[in-house]
Amino acid sequence: MHIKTFFVAACLLLLSACSSQPVARDSATFILVRHAEKATTPPKDPPLTDAGQQRAQRLAESLQGTRLDAIYSSAYQRTQQTATPVAHSQRLTIIDYVPDNATAFATTLRATHPRGTVLIVGHSNTLPPLARALCACEVADMDEAIYGIRYTIRFDMNGRARLVESRD
């Protein structure tokens, strides 16, 4: 009987230790993606090229195993078209945002999404400032000629951010 009591106590102690550890869904993750390849015309708001449409589809496929809580995109065709395959596969509506003030948008994102995973589709000149504002870390400017750049910013339970930059 003594061994059984010890075993039960040890199991309860182990369970309580495990339950006090934060789990990933209790923290926030922001995935920032530059729009896919764009056409050259019309100059003000070009759509995606065929290669861009394919990249947008690959983005959706790469996020299939990730449950997104929201998708944000600037109102331009190229960002909306990049976000659309993801929105369809996740059954989410794309939320428009104005990328002019990275600090204000970062504050809104952190307040609105204290946990969960959010995709933001933006531009080569707007995503680095947004990443900097979210993680308070060094982020190099993007080369406008390079597509497929992804910033993943994960916050732990103490609010510390970790940035991972990747390319597809």
C-alpha cells in the first residue's frame, strides 16, 4: 500500500508541474509575409503574376497544419490575392489594414490577439518596420526584388518575442 500511495503522489506532483507550464496556444504568434510576385501593370495596384498565384497557393499549403485566428492584408490586389488561398483554406475573412503606422498597428495586433496565430500579408517596405515594432528587435530592410520572405514572431508567456526569418 505504501508504494501505491507514493506512486499516486508522484503522478499528481508530475501532473501539477506539467500543468503549470505554458502551452503554445496560450501565447501569440504573428506570421508576416510579403505579397507574392506582382505584375508590372497597372503600376499603382498590380495583380499577382502566375508565379505569384502559385506562391500564394504554396503559402496556403504551408499553413494547412497551423490554425490561424485571423488574417490581415493591406487593401492592394497583390496582398489580397496572396492572402486569399490561405483565407479560403482556413475559412477566415481577410481583415483589411492600413500599413502606414507600424507602431500603432503592432499595438493593435498585440491587444487584439494576446494569444493564437495571426497572418499579416504586407509589403517589402512595411513588414520590416512592423516586425521591429512587434518584437523590438533588429530586422533588416527587405530587398524589393526578393519574394518569399517570412517573419515569424512568437511571444512567450512573459511577453518576450523571438523572431525567425525564413524564405520559401
